[in-house]
Amino acid sequence: MAQQGTMRCVKLIEFAPSPLQYIEDHPRPSLPKEGAIVKVSYCGVCHSDVHIWHRAPKLPIILGHEMTGTVHAIGNSAENAEGLSLGDDVLVYPWIGCEECKFCCAGRMDLCQRAWNPEMTIEIGCTRDGGYAEYVAVPKMKYLVPLPESIPRESAGMLACGMLTAFNAVRTAMKFIDDIMPITGNCGILVIGGGGLGLSAIKLFKYLVKTKYEKECQLLCADIAEEKLSLALEFGCDDVIHWPIGDSPEELTKKTMSSFPEGGPRIVLDFVGCKRTFTVAYKSILKGLPMPLLKSFSFCRHQKTWTQIVTFTCIRYR
């Protein structure tokens, strides 16, 4: 066990391929006056952590942004709107903004221009020590979400990362569907990738879109792995499209277009984000008016940081 005043953690000291370092007696974080200390119960390993391992905004840093835990201590100046008490189970929201820039002041902290600034300590697990530790400091109580008993603690941390990614994509698609449905009366939706993000999007589409447009919307999933396609059907897809690795983009495009009643999808959410999937998505999506919606999720290396490209951006083609 770690001694009083210290904790165990796994810390990023040097960039990849150097391994993260296990530390037995790392100092515990100080209690923020307006925030809290959370004793970490679970912390997910996100693919973003792999990118940060290769090129973190600052070193050293304790990674981990998919956290659940219990309230261990509360600052004496904290605004506790949720009425949280010591020992309560919480989800930590890690995407903290500077609360000073024009985006944060407009309520869009997700677009904060300073969040990844190495000179600032803001986002938990990115520029502020995160959840690969026994304890984590949360600067304000509003970044703690009480967890109901119905949500498993071991998987709840993904709600603040992968599920939010999927929700943002589906929410954009919902607005698009409502706009075009009076015109087209039909909308094909293609989710590329039956992994965690894709399955999250399928589940959200099932409850947020298919309940409103049960017959008018066709929800399909494409993947190279047939076992993932089976899961996609269980999660609520109307049908699936197997994309064998050996097939050319032209063959995959033809197969995809023929799977939709209108000759192609009007919406594509690409959760793989590689050249091959983007090529097929672009070639198979319906062109013309109303303009289709394509969202692709990927990362690219840019100078000293990893920057999301295309992600969260609506790309519309005539």
C-alpha cells in the first residue's frame, strides 16, 4: 500500500516507445479549493492515450481521462450544486476549458483554444494529471456527475469520452434528418466500424432516430469483422455490410450503394477514419440535393501535437 500522503500511479515520463513508469509513492494531488479529490475506482485506456503517449502536450503527465470513482474530499469553497457527499460514486468529466476564451464564455468548452496548451494545466489526463492513479484532483465540482446504480462503474468512464463522440455525431445527424425528411421521405444511414464508437452510435440511433423514423430511416453498419457485424444487428441495425479486406474500394462501393433503397446512404459516420473507409464513404454517399452528410473520425500528427482532422466537422458535398 502507498504511504499516507502518497499514492500509486502509472506516469508518462518519456515519449513512446519508452514504457509508462509505475510509481509506488507519488505525492497525492492537492485538494482544489473549488473542487474535489476523487478516489479512482476505474479508468479506461482510450486510443487517444496511445496518441498522447507518442506526443503529449507536456511531460511528465499521468494519463487517463475515462474515470469513475468516489468523492474523497471536497474543497472548502466548492459550489456543490449536485449535493455530493463523501463516498458518492461519480463520473469525472475531463474535457475542461480555460473558462476565459470566447468559446468557453459561449458555453463551448469543447472548442477551448487553450485546452492543449502545454503552458496551462486544464484537461484531465492530457495537460492535468489524470486517472492512471489512486487519486485525481478535479478543479470544480461541476465536472463530477453522480452515477445511478443502474450504470456499471467499470464501464461508465467511457460515457465521458467515446459515448460523447458518438452522441455528437448522432446529434448532428438528427438535425440533418429532420431537415431532409419532409423533402426525401427517406434517409439511409451508414455507420462504418462496429467497435465501441460505432456500436454506441448504433444504440443512440436506435433510441433517438429509429423511434421517430422507424421505416423511413435505414440504419446499416459496415465492417471487416463478421463478429462485429453480428453485434451491430443486436444493437439495432436494420442490416449490415461485410467489407472483406481483399475487396477493392470500387467493389465495396458497389456493394454499399446496392444495400440502400435509394442507391446509397445520405448519412455516413466513419468511425475508422482511414483512407480506405473514407474513399468508400465518399464514393457511395448520395450526391446532389439535398446535400448528404459525411463525418469521418481520425487523427493526424501535426508538428508537436496530435490534432483531430475532420472529426466533429460536418462535410457536405453537392
